Amino acid sequence: MPISASPSHTPGSGQGRTGTSEPTVTDRLVEANDRYAAAFTDPGMDARPVLKVAVVACMDARLDLHAALGLELGDCHTIRNAGGVVTDDIIRSLTISQRALGTRSVVLIHHTGCGLLDLTEDFRHEIEAEVGQRPAWAVEAFKDLDQDVRQSMQRVRTSPFLPHRDDVRGFVFDVTTGLLREIDPSS
Ligand SMILES: [Zn+2]
């Protein structure tokens, strides 16, 4: 959609709070934030993660990383994308995480029922056919979860930009049991 066709977003013109229509989902989030901030006290934390760990995971809505891994506010970096795939942009975030913010360990998490299991690179070609331009990025779809975790571990371990590559572990999270299953990088 061309930018000129977008509705203007001036403060107070949102559909939810001042209009007559139902609140949008974003209105709900903003209202929840009002309550959050009302109870919030400044933890006085440094930006460097307490546990010196970066977790790379799929963006899947069923994956609550903090609850699943017993993490508290300030403990870790969470870096998420579709699939939890180690792309150049994940390497960018990990590089900043390690070099500027002191993390040492990397945990990679894929999961059962991932949307990328149902996609192929045809996704890009279909987009190209629709919009007349092929995306520069790969879909990074996969058929074998374990193998993709291994490939992701390998991409981290071979990145020349990362100073800490000795503690890199990969897992598959089962969305029906909540359990992590570790992937042997060598099998
Ligand atoms: Zn997923």
C-alpha cells in the first residue's frame, strides 16, 4: 500500500480510545501497559544480561521463553524470528550481545508444529508473482527440525564475528508438553 494511502495517525485519533468503534488489539496492549507501569518499580538494572546468555528462538506465540526456562527480567537476551533460524540479522544481534553487552552462551530453540515446516522457498516465488519483486531474504523453511537446529548451531559456531562460540546448545521445544529436547550437534 502506498504511504499516501495510509490513514494519518495523530494522537487521540485512534479508533479505540476516542472513537465509537471497538478497541483495537493495540489499544488493549496500551491499556495493559498503563496497569503494568502503575505497579512498576525501576529495578535499577544494567543492560548487560545477568546470566550472560542469549536465547535465539522462534517467534511462535505458544513459546513463553521466560516461563519455560525459568528466566527473570534482566537475565538474558531473547532474539526471535520466524523459525528461530540463524540468519545474518540474528548474527548481527548475537554479535552486539556478545561484544557490547557481555553475553557468553547461546541457546537455540526451535519447536514442534512450527509454521516453517509447512512452507517452502515457493513462498518467495509466490510473493514475487503477486507483487512483482522477489524478496531479498530466504524463507529459511525446513522439513527436519533437528537438522535445522544443527544447521543453526553450526552457523553460530562458524561465525567469525562472535568471540564466544564454545557454549552453543540447541533444542526443540514441544508445544504440547512444554519440554525441551536437546539436539546432538554431531548426529
Ligand atoms: Zn515456529
